[in-house]
Amino acid sequence: MAGRFSLLEEELSCPVCTEIFRDPVVLKCSHSFCKACLQKYWEQKGSRECPVCRRKSSMEIPLNLSLRNTCEAFLKERSQRATAGSEELCSLHSEKLKLFCLEDQIPICVICQTSKKHENHKLRPVQEAAEEYKDKLRTALAPLQEKLKAFNEVKLVCDQTAEHIKSQAQRTERQIKMEFEKLQQFLKDEEAARIAALREEEEQKSQMMKEKIEKMTEEISSLSEQIRAIEQELGAEDVSFLQSYKDTVKRAQCTLQDPERSQERWLMWPSTWAI
């Protein structure tokens, strides 16, 4: 039966892709191919010829409806066979594995039960043994599930803690930025105030020095004129010099006080606003 099924599969396989036909088309030479396989073959070859016998073909390639129906039926039967064959069979006797050997811990068939290998062994129906071992496994699974629950609870706490740490750090960062913005604004205001005071102090000192310079200029001019007149008298004739001597001597006696230097030193002191 399996051999005939295999031969049928070969008959229903496309010569190009070697798979079961999909939308089979038939050429005049009676050879059939998957429609997509034939079109791809012709595109690659650049000519419309049969991939098997090389005979030239016309533009029209009709569908092989009978072959398509046969292929669909074959695929359906193969699928049913695969589903039916999913039940495990004994590798020695090709019988269903209906029993479970407790000593060897393997499923066996009814023929294996009577064999010498399993003589006097305790057996259970597969369904009963499976249920028993499933119960044992469920019992062993319970502590693992509890442990998983504990790990999930701890992980949840860790996740919450990590989120709290993150939000706390973000909040603290915002506070730090706000404090430094306040500090920067304070420093800017302090800088502006000190510079304004410095400018005012500079203006006051500059005005004082301006007045002092003007006064010194006037006194220098007066003294220079007085010195120039005395020097002219020194160059006069003796008689003329002696005649004006008394007036010249009086002129030479300066009534101006010496300039004060203490004020200039005070003005040169560093500003009280200097850091």
C-alpha cells in the first residue's frame, strides 16, 4: 500500500520543482508542469519549449483540470494519513502502545506484555500511568510555581524601587537645577550691583581728580608766568634790575601752598567693591 502511494506521488510530481503539482498545465506534447514553474523556466530559457522533450509550444497553455483534482485528492489523503499516523506504535510489533511497564519505565504493546523481557513486570494502562505520573509532576511543579510567584513578587518590588530611584533622582536633579538657577541669578544681580557701585565710585573719583587737575593747571600757569617774569628781570640791565628789585623779590615769594598728596593716594586705593 505504501509502495503504491509512493508511486502515485511520483506520478503527481512536477518534473521541474519535483513537488506535487500546483495549478498544473498541459502542453501539446502531453507533459504537465506547475504553471508557475513552466513560466519561470521559459523566462530563464528565453524560448517556449517543453522542459522534458524540448518540443516547441504555443502561447496558450491550458490548465489540466483532471490532474489538479487528482493532486488535491492526493494531498487531502496524505494529510489524513499523517494525522492518523500520529499515534505512536510499537517499534517491534507495530501495535498501539497501550501499556506502561513500571520496571522499565517505557510504554509497551500487548505483545510485548507476553515477552520474556517484560515477564512478571508490573504494568499499568497507558492512560492510568500517564495520569499517575502527571499527578506526581504536578506535585513537583507546585513548589516551582510558588518559587516563581515569590520571584515575581520580589521582582515587582525591585521594579517599583528602581522606578522610585529614577523618579527621586529626576526630582532631585530638578531641585538642584532650580537652586543653581537661583544662585546664578543672585550672582548676576550681585555682579550688576557691584559694577554699578564701582561705576559710581569711579565717576566720583574722576570728578574729584578733574577738579584737582584744573586747579593744578591754573596754579602751574600762574607759577610759570611768575617764573618767566623773574627770569626776565634777571636778564635786565643792572640799573633797571636794581630799580625793580623790591617788586621782583615780592613776586618771587610764592603764597601758594604746596600741593597735597594725601588725597591722590586715597584715590589710588583699591575700590571697596574689589574681590
